Amino acid sequence: KVSKLASLLEMKEEELKVLLMSLKNKMRQLTTTNGLKTSQSVWSSNVTDLDFFIDGDEVHITDLKITKTYGDFFVRHIQKLEEVFHTEEERQKKRLAQEKAQAEKAKQKEEAAAGAQ
């Protein structure tokens, strides 16, 4: 509430409202599309990550910064982890197949050597 904020700052409500409106005005920035200040320039109020407005005796503050959602973060990392597990499983399957093939070759060599004697 404006009254509580004014009492915290030890000033009158009307003085605080004037200061808040002055701050809001100073947070605006003149932006252009072609880089030159012309009559086509537009005042933009998104200079900071915060915006506010006064509704009666209430001061409403809005965070304009878009935050990353934790859900998306965890889903992406779970997918990466699944890819790692899948890749590791494929490596293990290949390694086991190679070891099995080598063992069979060694067994065939032993049988051929035993049969030749």
C-alpha cells in the first residue's frame, strides 16, 4: 500500500506518488527503428526488469524478466541423461559382442590345434 510505503519512507503519500511517477517517467527510453531520433521514435518503458503501477492505494510491481522454468531445465537434462545411458548401453553391447567373437575365434584355434595333433 502507498500509505505503508510512505510511512516507511517517512514522507507524505502525495509526495511518494509524485516520486513514483517521476521514477516511472525516468525508466522510459526513446527507441527508434532506424537508429535515428525521428518523429517515428517510440517511448518504451521496458528499460528495467521491473515495472509498477498504482491502483488506488495499492502499488503493484511486475517482474518483466522472463525466467527459465525449472521443469524445462530438468526435462532437457533427463533427455540428455537418457541419451548417455543409451549410448553407453550400445557401447557395452558392442564390447560384449567383440569379446564373444574373440572367445569363439580362440576356441576355434584351440580346437584346430588339438585336431591337428
